[in-house]
Amino acid sequence: MSDSIWRHFSVLDEYLLRIQYLIETYGWYVVFSIIAWYFIQPYVNEMNRKRSLEESNDPKRVSILKEDMQRARIKQRVLLQAQQAQQQQQQNA
């Protein structure tokens, strides 16, 4: 039984040694990449924000949205007029 426990420890040791090797080999690359990303991130966010603003102000998109808005307002106006007519009928009855 103790033989099986030691076998599990040897497997665990093997994984830990692999992790240690990866950290020793690539650790500084990871650290410098994280630091670089930390300092670059604000510029990337600003570029994305500007691109998003430009896309949202695109004249084609704005004209389509205005048409949709006009259609929705007409529909609301028709519904409101129908409700008002129905209320007037109920008051006159």
C-alpha cells in the first residue's frame, strides 16, 4: 500500500519538475509580456474607443437608424391616435 502512495508522489514530483522547468525557461518572457501588456492596454482601449465612435457615427448607419426611428415614431403616433379615439368613444357612450 505504501508503494502506491510513493508512486503518486513520484508522478506529482514529475509534474512539479515540469512546471519548474517551464517557469525557469519561459518565466521572464511571461513577466515582461505582462508588464508590456499593462502599459500598452490604455492605448489599445483608446484605439478601440475611437474606432467604435467612428463606426457609430458612420453616415450610412446613422441614416438607417433615423429611418427606423421615424418608422417607430409613426407607429407610436398611430397607436396613440387609436387609443385616443377609443377613449373618446367610451366617453361619448
